[in-house]
Amino acid sequence: MLKISFFSYKGGAGRSTLALNVVPYMAEKLNATRDHPMILVDMDIDSAGLSFLLGQSKIETVKNRLSVQSVFRNIGVLNDVLGPNTIPLEKHPFFSNLDPVGKELGLNVNESVLFLRASPGDYIKETNYDVGGTPLSALVRLCEKYGCKAIVFDTPAGDQITATMSIGESKKIVCCMRVTYQFQNGTIRYVTDKDKEYSEKEFIIVPNAVPREEILVDGKVYDLSFLKGRLLDAMSSEKIKSNRVNVDMFSGALIGIPEVKRFKVKESVLRFSPNKSSDEEEATERFIQLAEILCKGGL
């Protein structure tokens, strides 16, 4: 089972929108089904960005569903972690109370992606989370036991506790970043600082909302070639020895995901756009590429 975190060192990287657009292509590549779904988890319990994007406003349809907070308060819903599968997936107290969102993501089978929401405004004490990762570890083990294709966490930024827990359970971490010095230096520092703690994880560096036109700043021209060189130089640090840094999203003349004008006012799943603009067409190609990178090699 794939275990992946969408993460950013700082907020405002477009991490949740990136996950929203990449997950459906992952589901297709992994052949997710009702019996073997992908599990999507919003671990950003304060902002709950992905939950808002996936119909959180439809409160009548989700009020009886599980949330990250309710699962962590009552891990009894994960009661079938050990031993044989005694409860069918569709009747299990955990899986049956997740929100099927496949159709919202443009997939044919609604139950091919099951979503564990965060409930914004539902605050619980840190000690409810900080129990050696037990609730999240149990959740991951349960998903493995039932043959889920992948579990994907949308994390908060930085070292917030639910981000740390999610990354601890993941094998692949999508490091979503802008091309600014803040994001460049912060992301590299994060990966190097975590080198020993997160030994043998793969960090996929994904510059997001990258401007494709030349930008003149203080008399100097910044173009894609310059930005690519600057970032690759930063990523080549020899300090990173235990973990793997993947820069496949720097392939060819391109860098990461292009700036999408639509997302400045409305985040959406680009699969649904029948008449895409040029920036949306390129972004869609890059979402598919990232899905291929994440699905490659299993784990």
C-alpha cells in the first residue's frame, strides 16, 4: 500500500489544491475500486482546506461521517486491526463512515476514494494525538489489512504535530513549495534537518504555481532556466544522505506546476474543465506526471 503525505514547509504553497488534482490520477493508475479503495485523510485539523474543497459545506450529508478528530478520540472504530478480517469493508465501522468522493474527483466509481475529513473548529488536546502515533498507526495498519491501494495525507505546514505524525507513517513526501527564497531555503533546511529522523524516505520536490513568463526584478531577469538552476543547486546538498530527494518534476525545460490563473480565485479539479486554457492544459499534464512518480515502485 502506498503511503504518501502532501506537505509544505510553509503555508500558502497550494498543497491541498495540488493533492485535489493529483489524487484522481493516482486512483486511476492504482486501479482503485470499491473493494480496494484509496483512503484520503485531511490531517490539517485547524484549516481543513481539503475538507472545504471536497464538499465540507454540504453539512447535512457529512454530519454523521467520521472526522480525524472523532477517530482519534475513539480509536474503537479501528477495532479490526489485528487478526482475520471479520467485518466486510462496506460494513466496517471505520470504512463505512468515510465519505466517498470519487465522483467529486472525476472518477466513475464514487467509493474508489474514501475521505476522512477534518472538522474545522473541533479542537482537542494535543495529548489526544501525541500517544506515540497509536491512532494513526492503527489507521494505517487497518487500511493495509483491507488491501487499500493507498493512504494519502494532506498535512498542515511545518512541524505541526499532525504533519509530523503523517510524515512518520509515509514513505513518500510531496514537498510542495513556491520558488521564493523563503520556500527554497526553508524546504532544504527541513529535509536536511530530518535526514536522520526520517531515514530512507523519499522527498519529491514540487515547485508549485511557477510563473512561466520572464520576471524583471531589480533590473535582473528571472526566467525558468534561472529558477531551475537555483533550485537544483540548492537540492544537491551533500547533507542529505539517508533520505532520497526526487527532482523528477524538474524534467526538461519545465519546473514543477505552472501558475494556474483559475486557482487565484477558485480552486477546482481541472479534470472537469472541458475547455482548458493553456496554463490549465500544462498543469493537467504535470498532475499526471506527479501521479506517475508517486505510483512508481509501490511502497
